[in-house]
Amino acid sequence: MINAIFFSTIVNQTNLPSTFIFVLLETFAIGLAVSLVVSLLVFPLFATIDFENRVNYCLTNLQQMQTIAIQAFLCQDPIGARVSLARVTTIEQMVHATMDLMPTRLLEASMEPSRYLQRIFNRKRRHLIDLTIKG
């Protein structure tokens, strides 16, 4: 809409150079190239990094949950065991809250430009490691 209004206001001016449309096309092409470079080099791995951090967070807290649960079952004091199990429940809720966004992030990671670049550069190779037996 803004482009239509802009062009409708300047079309009737007589002082426009004859190469005005090419200047606009050049500006558009430069902006398009800059946006592609930025999207491919600067922003390609946010969902992947976030997914990796969430997996790391979940594994760390699962390890902590296991340690606290074992301590609770080995504890001879029933109140101390209940406190430990309450801590396990709290950690479990935090892990569930973290895992709720993981399917969305995994979908976003599969659509990142870096994945498409990998497909373009690795389309001839099926596997990263050659598993054929040569004898």
C-alpha cells in the first residue's frame, strides 16, 4: 500500500530522472541481498541452540531428580524423605514446562536456512560416514 501511494505521488513529476526506476530496483536488490545474507549467516541457528539448551537442561535436572529420589528412598527419616520427594516433584514440573516447547522448537529447527544449505551441499552424500565394507 505504501509503495502504491509513493508511486502515485511521484509519477506525474517532471523532474524525475529517466533512470529512477532502475535506482529503485537497485535499492530493492541490495536490500534483498542484505536480508538474505543476514538470515543465512546471522540468524540460522536460534531454534537449534534453544533445543540443545533445553535438552541439556532436562538431562541435568533428570540426573538431579534421580539423585534426590534415591536419597529419599534411602532416608530413614520419613519427614526428610517427603521433603526430598517434594523437591523431586518440583524439578519434574520444571522439566515438563521446559519440554512443552520442544516439539515447536524442533519443527522450527528443521526449517532453518542452515538445514537447507546442508541439503544443498550434501545432496550427493547419503551418510556422513561411509559404512560399506571394503575388502
